[in-house]
Amino acid sequence: MDFDFLLDKASIVGSVWWLPLVFWVVYFFWCRFLDYPAELERNIRDNRVWPYLPMYWTSRNKKIIRSVSLTVFWVGTLLGACVLYSVFPHKHPSLLLIGLVLSLFIETKIRYLGTKEMIRLQRDMYFQHYTQLANRAVSKGDEISDSELLAKTRWQHHNDLRLADKEGKLLPFLRGEAKL
């Protein structure tokens, strides 16, 4: 395969400068509404107890969502690299590498911005439950251990989110309840 042929194709693809923007917007909303449980799973692996994984995040759906997410991520990254290569008047192959690194950085930030709201909402709701249960125990004069308080908080948090998820109103419930 001829390397110049690939560079010519990269220049042609890169001339459609708006295409990576479309993929980046799609990637943002894909992460925001469908792929955010992957970030929640990372928090679970970090021994955090507040993440709740939605019901649609089953083995089959998870594989499909992650596959589409990775496809959109890499297509957007490669298109971004091609655009950078075609924009500059001196088309040097190192521009593809620079474009690739720059696109990876942009898409990583897009993923962070797309998922941070759901993570923040769940975390805030968990700590809101914790504060309410602790204040209720103090006002009643009950002695409650920290482990018992954490267990009650986890149960209440997950139960509330599970019930909202069953009704198909997880996101509106989180937005309405997670106000500090």
C-alpha cells in the first residue's frame, strides 16, 4: 500500500471540515445519555458505594453501547486528524500524528463533560441522603454507627433510583432530587 495514497485520502476526507464536529456532538450526547454507566462502573471499582447502574445497562446492551461509543470516538478522532492535515498548506505527515493527539484530547474532554453531570447528580443525591439520615438520627437522639448510617444511606439511595428507573424517569428524578 502506498503511503502517499493514504495521505491523499486523508486530505480529501479532511476537506470536509465540519464532519468531526458532527461526530463530536454525537459523541457528547451519546456519552451523556447512554454511555455514562461506564464511568459509574469505574467509580464502583474504586470502592465508591453511591453509583447506581441503570436497568438498561445489561450485558448485551452494554456491549452494543460501548461498541458504538468506541466507533464514534475513533471515527471522530481520525476525521479530526484528517482535517488538521488538510487545513495546513504544507501537508506533512507529522500533522496527522499531531491531529490524532489533539483529537484524542478533545474527545477525552467531550466524554468528561458528557458524563460529569450524571456522576455529580448521583453523588450529590447520595450525600444528600446521608446528611438527611444523619440529621434525623441526631435530632431523635439515636446513637447510630457510621457503618449502619452508610448501609441505610446506600439502601435508600439505590432504592429511590431503582424505583425511578422502573418508571422510566431516572434522569428527571435525579435532576429534581439532587439539589444541595
